[in-house]
Amino acid sequence: MCRWAAYRGTPIYLENLIASPAHSLIEQSHCATKAKTATNGDGFGVAWYGERPEPGLYRDILPAWSDCNLKSLTHQIRAPLFLAHVRASTDGATTRDNCHPFVHGRWSFMHNGQIGGYRHLRRPLEHLLSDSLFLARHGSTDSELLFLLAVGFGLAERPADAMERTLSAVIDVADAAGIEPHIRFTAAFSDGETLYAVRFATDAFAPTLFASPMGAAGGHCLVSEPFNDEAACWAEIPANAFVTIDSTGLSVLPFMAEACGVAPRLAAVG
């Protein structure tokens, strides 16, 4: 399982999430506590939004803890919205094209989880992509494929609906192939204005997701696991939930509840 962190709010230095905290994302890359694999050394990446519509992107196949350039960049770059990810590969070679986040136009996306039987489902799922989106696919991961499917299903117009259609398509394709649908999916994505996240699974083991206020003027961060031991600062996002963080704050709505029969409940997030 991978680890990731995302932030939206007043501009902060990227190191505030990636490098400085006691249990920062870099620390989690070699000592995660809430993942099946403690080490996430199969590459890393950061996407951030500055003065241009499209995000900046820095990815490499080195472990995050061993890249001095990453620490230098995060010390200098300040942004109001960014996504950061350290990878533990479950499928796909360790290449830059397979490192998260993935970017398409204004959108950035990163994912923690897996699709069961992906090797058998990959071809029929790729057939659902338009020619232009198929050509935009540079890597071989299930994560990038899910992202591009969501773009094709109208991510820019209806983010929650596009993600529901994407995961429903995976379930339908698995059913058609005679494979029991098995999805574990916790993802963050953004158009540079709003930060979205999904926590979902077809079983009882959705990858973890936590939220906390951060910075001034209603800023929030989302993480795979908290950066410190101050439990009161962190609210766990329940499974089968869709998160939106914008200028009005953080909101959580049910996501594909009909598929699991469970509606999410969220502890208060300040």
C-alpha cells in the first residue's frame, strides 16, 4: 500500500507536510504504521498548483528518503494546493511514468489501493477509453487507468459521479469476466481549485484516510496516516465517502452507498 498527503488552503511550504512533521510523508516512506507494507520505496511524486492552470510535477523512482532534491524543493516551493505520494508497487514496473501523481490538463490524481484481477481486467477497461485518452496513458498502472476513465466519464463536470461511474465500470467488467469484484480505493484529485478525495472498498478494508484542519482561512490536509500522535487533531474519513475541500471548508457525502449498504458518518473536523 502507498502513502499520500494532500492540502488545500492558504499557501504553505510543501515541506510542512512532506518533510518537517515527526511522521512526515518522507518518514512514512520507510516507516509507515497503518499500511500492510511499512516501506514505500518504489518512487515518489509531487504535484502542486502555482500561478498557471496546469500543475507542476516532480516524480522519480528513487525512494523519497534518499532524494536530496525533493527536500530542497519542498523547502522552497509554497502552494495553496498540492498532492504528494510515496509508492509501494502492487502492479507495474518502477518507472517515472508509473509514479503518482498523474496529470492530465488541469487535473492531478493519486491513489492508494488495488483492483483485484487487474491483469485480466486491464484490456476491457482500456477499451472504454477514447482514442485521445488512450494515447494520454503513459504508464501501466491501474491507478492511471482509473484516472483517465474518470476524465472520460466527466470528471471536470461531475467529479463524484465520474468516480462512481469509473468504479461501477470496474465492477461491471469484473462481473462480465466471471471475476469477483475486488476494489480497494482511496484517492485524491484536484483541478487546482477544489481538492477531492474518495475512500471506498468492495470489502471491509478500504485504505485509511484522515483529515485535519491546517493553516489559516479554513485550510485542510488529507493523509493516509496522521503526521503526529495528536489523535484529537485527526478525523478518520469513513469508508464509502466522497470528500470535497473548497473555499467553504470540508464536506463529506456518501459514495456508492448503494453498492455497500453503508452510509458514511464523519466525526467533526474543525
